[in-house]
Amino acid sequence: MKDFIAELEAARRSVGTGSLPAGEARVITIERTYPVDVEDVWDAVTDPERIPRWFLPVTGDFRVGGAFQVEGNAGGEIRACDAPRLLRLTWVMGPPTPEDSSVVEVRLAPADGGGTTLTLEHTAVVPPEMWDQFGPGAVGVGWDGALLGLGLHLDSGEALDPAAVLESPELRAFNVASSAAWGSALAAADGLGEDEVAARVAATTAFYVPAEDTSAQG
């Protein structure tokens, strides 16, 4: 199995602000390069038959303006699809809002020296209390995990075994490191104090990496 931490360290993260029809928004951005061509990455992130091999099953109307639903996760509408460079869609947990409050954009470009650079940008109106508790890691760790899955799939060409990945100690370590990485990105963007960043990292880590139950162990 590939080194999960090396996969995490291959990505660059940033935190910023933006705006959507629903109001002022927070923006998280992840950029990383995969050693395959643009067409292969595009197919992996847009083909509904292939997406479950590295992410989750998805259903819907896969045209611009069509609605989609990711199994057990978010749904939304496809807003732009410019193959093989740009995919933009809304990304909402639960019922859609009257105005766009969460938008994900994926951009692909040939990388210098070969391969494909993928940039994922998630812009969302975040309740202040949620941002103050978790910071960017609330969604950032999840997206890091998705891009890890994509990388593993692109490397092997095979479908992942979700149970094996989710139950692996390597993924727990990956999520801990991802939470810390988003804390560093937040500190660089907002200039928060060390204790403030540490509190957000701790809350995010506790959500994604809950303490293991050792009560049944002898």
C-alpha cells in the first residue's frame, strides 16, 4: 500500500475568504499533482461508473443543470462542466438552500514535467460558531481523504476496498496529520494564536479520529 502520509504531503493547502449568493464565505483549496494524464483524471472524477471506485456511489442527472446525490454524503447541482478542465457544482448536506451556500470547483491542468495538477476549491458560507470550533479541517480532512482515494485508484487502476481503507491504522494517522496540516494553513491565513489553532485542530481530530474503544480488550 502507498505511504498515506507521503500522499498527504504531496498536496498544498490554503485558506481564504470569498463570497457566494448566500453571503460571505470561507474558501479552502487543495492542489496536488498526479502522475497520469489529464484525460484519465477527468474520467475518474466525472464518470459515475468510476467515481465509486475511489469515493462513493453517486446518482443523478449528469448534465449541466442536473442534480446529483452522493450516497451517504452531499448532493447538489452541476453548474459547469468544461471537459477535461473544469467541473463546478453545488455541494450541500441535506435540502438545498434558496441561494448557493456551498460550491466545489475542480480544475485540471497539465503539470510541468508531466502528469496532471488537480486543484479543488470549496467555497462555503460557514456558521461562525462552526468555523470557530473546527476551522477549515471540518471539510478539509474529508477532501484530503477523497484525494487520497483518488490517488490510490489512479496508481493501481483498481477499485478500492472501502472497509480495508477505513479500518486501517494508516488512515487514522493520515486524518490526524491532515487535521494538523489544515491547522497550519489556518495559522498562515488568519494569523491566529497557537492555542486558538490547537483548539480547532483538537476538535477536528476528535471528530475524524475518535478515541478507540478499549473496553473489550483484556
